Amino acid sequence: MLKLVQSSLIMLAVILPGLANAETILITGSNRGIGLGLAEAYAERGWRVIATARSPERADELNALDAKYDNLTVDELDVTDDSEIAALAVQYEGTPIDVLLNNAGVLGDVEKQNAQNIDYDEIKFIMDVNVYGPMKMAKAFLPHVAASKQKKILTMTSGLGSMALTQRLGRFYGYRMSKAAVNMAMRAMHADLKGEGYVIGLIAPGQVQTELLFASGFRGPGSITVDESVAGLLTVIDGVNAETVGLPVNYDGQAIPW
Ligand SMILES: NC(=O)c1ccc[n+]([C@@H]2O[C@H](COP(=O)([O-])OP(=O)(O)OC[C@H]3O[C@@H](n4cnc5c(N)ncnc54)[C@H](OP(=O)(O)O)[C@@H]3O)[C@@H](O)[C@H]2O)c1
């Protein structure tokens, strides 16, 4: 028994100093899709990963990562729930977070956001998740990000939020509005806080084969796997800094026009 306790303590001593020096990322919506891929990739890199999900009890793939990696923890978080956001910020008080990654997002019901049918309750729901969620997270976690080395707050946007790219095909009004709005919110926040060393930017994953893409009806050529998107996003996230932050950057390094 004594031997077991001793070896556990030695293991902890080996793991904890490593984790104390490791960079930390907090990812929202990490139970599936791109968020899950990013959580695994950062855990594999040796970062400390705070992987959040609305319903951890149903997040089987994420829980499997939790079991596999000592440097990944799973926490419950609905980005529309103010009390959960506040509680998580308190739980991690004093923990520097190098990258806060606002990944969670919803497409909404595509039949409720077109010229024939506009459901404003649906649009409000999309805005709650895709716009106010990232804004609330950014505000709540500013102290954690401020205490880190990289000081990055990055939000997943989409080419569908680009005015310049919205020429031939419309639809997805609520989703498009939400991504354009979050672009502006984060741009304004960066303008306010860049003097304090924060890097508040926008990234995009490409057309990725996830539930969100399938629900949109897009399945065509040009779509990529989660692994392909994540590989590109890691480079993009590494590369965003005070000098380069500006237009949203796609997973392949291309800038997306406003
Ligand atoms: N796939 C694409 O082609 C594409 C293109 C451009 C941008 N994006 C953006 O990339 C991000 C990830 O999308 P994805 O393709 O990976 O979609 P996905 O597979 O549908 O995953 C969406 C994730 O967001 C979570 N989520 C939804 N509402 C939430 C809430 N209120 N609080 C916390 N988490 C919530 C989901 O959790 P639950 O499982 O609990 O619902 C899920 O983990 C989104 O911001 C999306 O807009 C995707």
C-alpha cells in the first residue's frame, strides 16, 4: 500500500511540473466535430486542454480522450448559460489560459432562415450561441488569458459570414448574420485590448465534414475531413499574433474578406 502511494506521488511529481509549464487551451464544444479534433490534437501536443461540452455525460469520444490523456480534462459548459460560464471562470481562477478557443456553434434550422421563411426565435437562438456565447466567454476569461504567455482569444467564424463572399447564394440568414456579428464583436474587442497584449482574432475551419455541414445540405467536392481542418488550424493558431491578427484566417492560411 505504502509503495503504491509512493509511486503515485512520484508519478504526480513527474506530471505536474510538466503541466505547470505547458501551454493551456480552453475549447468550447469539444465533444464532437472540429472541437473534438482540436482537443485531441492539443492533448497529443502536450498542451493542457480544458475541453468543455454541454453534456459531458453523453460525450463518449471526449471522455475516451479524458481517459487517455492526463493533460486533458472535461468540464461542463453551455455557452448560453451565464451561471455555468461564471462557475467555470471561478473554477480556473489563477490558471493562465494561452488560447481561449470559441469553437461551439450552431447552424440552426436551415428551413427557418431563408427568403420564404424567417423565424426570428430561431435567429435569436443562433445569435445566443454563436455571438453572445463567445462574447461572454471572452469577458469571463480575460484575467486567465491576461496571465498567459500567448494571450489569444480566437473565435471560429465562417466564410458564410463574409459580405464580400455573399454574392450568388444567400440562405442561412441567421447563421450568416451570427458569424458577421461575431467578426465585428471580436474585431472591436481586439481594438480595445490590443494595447494590453491580447490577440483577439478570427479563424475558420474550411468546409468540414461534420454534422453541421451535413445539416446545411452541402456535401460537395471541396469539403475536407476534421483531421485535415485541424492540421491546418494548428498552424493558423500558432501563427496568429499581435502583428498578423486581422482578417479571419481560413485553415489553409488564406484570409477571408470581411
Ligand atoms: N463544419 C464546417 O464546415 C464549418 C464551416 C465554417 C465554420 N464552422 C464552425 O466551426 C465550429 C464547429 O463546428 P462543427 O462543424 O464542428 O459543428 P458540429 O459538429 O455541429 O459541432 C458543434 C459543437 O458545438 C457545440 N455546441 C452547440 N451549442 C452549444 C452551446 N450552447 N454550448 C456549448 N456547446 C455548444 C455542440 O455540442 P452538442 O453536441 O452538445 O450539440 C458541438 O460540440 C462552429 O462554430 C461552426 O460554426 C464549421
